[in-house]
Amino acid sequence: MGKRGPKPTPTKILALRGSWRAKTRPNEPIPPAGEPAMPSWLSRSAKATWKSVVPPLVQMGVASSVDRFALARYCETLVTWREARKTHDVPAMVKLSNILSGLESSFGMTPASRAELGAAHVPEPSTGPDKSRFFPDRA
């Protein structure tokens, strides 16, 4: 029998929320930082999708180098869904949409999943000196 209930919230997200539960999971694996390398075997269309999808996910902090193959599956599945859409293959579109929805939810690619993950807005790089320690309301 599989595990019951919702998937556990990642410890990093719990810590951002200020939850005491973040301190109860000292052994959760921490993925290495860095952008995943695009697999060379992706189709041309999937490579284009990768280039538009992966950098923002890395910037949001929800994708790292260990997510390479999950992201590759997402890109190829999206390309296949687009092809099914062109041929009006409704059963394939429905099946692929369900697969895509699960992957999109895992990576915070929808507004609802971002709210659930607690992913914060990534601030734009500052152009001037950081004065937030002197003026916290102007950060």
C-alpha cells in the first residue's frame, strides 16, 4: 500500500514560511545548486521549450541540476501535447494534459502551485547600494 495523504512540503519551503516543522527534518537531502544541463537527445522543439522554461524555474529556486530528466520529460511531453492538439487527437491531449499538470504542479508552474509551494517573488537585481538595513521599508 502506498503512502497516504498529501506529499510533504519541502523543508526549505517550511523554513521560508517560519514553520517549526522545518527544524524537525535535519536529514532531508539538499539538491546541488545550479542549472540542469539540457540533454543532447531532446528533440529540436523540446530544446526550444527547455530554453524558455528552465531558466525561470532555476531563478525561482524550484529546479536544480538533479531535476534534469524530469524537466526533459516535461519538455518532450509538452511537444507531444502540441502535436496531438494539431491533429485533434482528444484522448491523447487529455492524457498528456494530466501528465503535464502533475509536472507543472511539482515545479510551481501554475499560480496555485506557487502559492502551495510558498515560492516567493524573485526580486529584480538592485542597481544601487543596498540600504535596506538602514531603511527596511524601502528595500
